[in-house]
Amino acid sequence: MTKSTGIFIKRIYEVRYKMEKNNLIIENEKELWHYTNFSTLDGIIRKREIWFGSTDNVNDKKELSDFIDKLKDAVLSEVKTEKKEKAEDVFKEIEEKIKGKCSYIFCLSCACDDAAQWERYASGGQGVAIVFNKKALEKVFTDNEYIVDKEFYNYDAKEHEMKKYLLDYIEDNNLNEFSSFDGLIENLRLCALIHKHPSFSAEQEVRISPLLINEEDEHIEYKVLNIIKRVYIAKIDELCQSTKVEFSDLIEKLVVGPKSVQNLKDLKWYLKKIGLPELKDKVEKSECPLR
């Protein structure tokens, strides 16, 4: 783990605790819901793979940029007049470097059996939700150097620690604890990953992201779906083995969507067929009245 990465992990949690009152997601949530389709369900529980999608393909057109734009405004409002040109140059460099680097995310929600989530992410309510045990999931991923954190929606960039770091660098070439300006930018990129526009706040999103990757990473593959996409593939069995967590303990329940025609007996038979009979008793039908 690099120096700048270690600082990120330390700093991000300090910022999280400071902003706790402004976050809609409850800290002691026990379940995390992943609303999806049955094809993805099969990939996760039979193939034991989680596909992390590129942030280039998410439904938020201001992904990453919203946080950075607000941070830029906050810095420019405080930076010394004679340093404004340097500030503009610094943010140009930040934007170019972040634009040239792909981030990969796996999204979950604290919104349980939620109509909007069913409609948007689970085939219009005809899909399924994998309900993960938060504690087990956090252990498996954080122990394997992934980031697991909740999204911030109501935040003030003027109060964020990254503003101070950027001002220090622009005005005094002071990198604080960072080993390089690239390290500071990487920290900023990872911070931007967990700050979203407030119009998405109802999603109550939690994200998992691999920490340090490049485009030559062996986990990155292409998949031909309705379009061709880059995905980062995590092998869940390997992650579970390294942390001594049973795969079946990751899953609290499998909830069939409110508009799905899936026969529960067939789903339970499928679970037995793929060697996960212990999940049969965790299958249930959504109680959401979506129609």
C-alpha cells in the first residue's frame, strides 16, 4: 500500500465522522440491498463473481465532477489573488488526470424493499434483490483493500479537508503528508467517488471500489451486453477464503421483485442445484406494492 493510499483511508474516515449528521444513511444499518436482474444474480451466486462497472457508464452525468466543481469554486473563492492563475492550472491538471483514469464501483443501497430502486435497477420490479450482510461484506472487501463507504449528498465543499490540502499546495507548494501531487489527486478522486449530487439522495447508496488499479489490471475485462463495457471482476470465493468468511454468510436473503413472475420453488431448486441449499430458506417475495 502506498503512502498516499494510507493517508486516504485515514482522512476519508475523519471526514465521514465530521459529516455524519448531514448523511441520510444510518451508520448501524445491518443490511445492504443490491437491486438487479436474474442474470446478474446467477453471476454473483453461481459464478461467484461481482462485476464492478465503470463510472463512465453510470446514470449520473456529473459523476465525480460535481464534487470537484464545488471544490474548485470553494478554492477559487479563498485563494490569494496572485495565485488564482496557478489554481486554474492545478484544476486543469486534476481534471485531465481524473478524466484519463477509470474508476470501478459496485453499488448497494440502504433503502430496503424500495419501489424506486425496484423500478430503476431491477428490471422495472421484475428482477431480484440480493440482500447482503453489511458486517460480513465489509470484512471481505476492506480486508482485501477495497473501499466500502456510503455516499454523501448534503455536503459543503468549503468545509471539506481537501479544500485545505489544495489551498496549501497552490499557495505554498505544501503537500502536507502526501508523497506527491499525484498522490493528492488520487486522494481527491477517491473522495469524489463518495460524494454525489443531492438529487440522488433517496438512493441511500453504499459503494465498493477496488483501491489501486490500472488499465492493465488482470481483473479488467470487456463484456458484450447491449453495448460493450469494461468491467472489473472480483472473484468472491478468493476474497472469502482470504478472510475466512463463508460465502453463504454474505447473503441475508434473496428477495424476488414485486412484479416478477419468478416461481419461488424453482428459485429454491436452482439454489440447491448450484450447491447453495442453505440459501433456500432465505428466499422471499417482495412486499412492495409496486405494479
